[in-house]
Amino acid sequence: MPAEIAVDDDRRPPGRGSWGFQVQEAHWQQRLEAVASFRAKQDRWPRSAPPAPFEERQLGQWLGTQRRDLRTRALLDHRKRQLDRLLPGWRPL
């Protein structure tokens, strides 16, 4: 591999396969799992406004963002499938 395109721990490749995208995707997965866990334990959707605790509001706001992205067609297909699989009924009516 030529030196000018070699990738080591200090340099990250640009684009979709970059470390930044992987970190972003991992964070999205963590939020999905946290909402699924909350739903399973509480038997309700997380609230996004006070008086809900801060941690619950974060989950509620994340879910609201996914719903908005679905409405605006900004939600990636693989994410929509994961939401449908792990959170049945997550879509607004």
C-alpha cells in the first residue's frame, strides 16, 4: 500500500468507512438497545420532557429524532429495519 494512503492508528480514512462513522453507528446501536431495555422494563415509551428524569428524556428525545427522520425520509433503511425488529410499535400513527 503506498505511504500516502496508508492508514495507521493516528490517521483515519475519510468517508463512510471512517472511524467517525463507526463510532456514530455504535452510539446509535447503544441508544437503540437502551430504548429497547427501557421499553421492556417500564412497559411504556420513554418521555422526552420534564418531569421525566434526564436519562429517560435522552432516550425519549432520541426516539423522537428517529420518528422525525422517518417522516422526513432521512432514516437509513437498515436503521428502520432494526427499529421495527427491536421496538415494535415505535412508529407514530
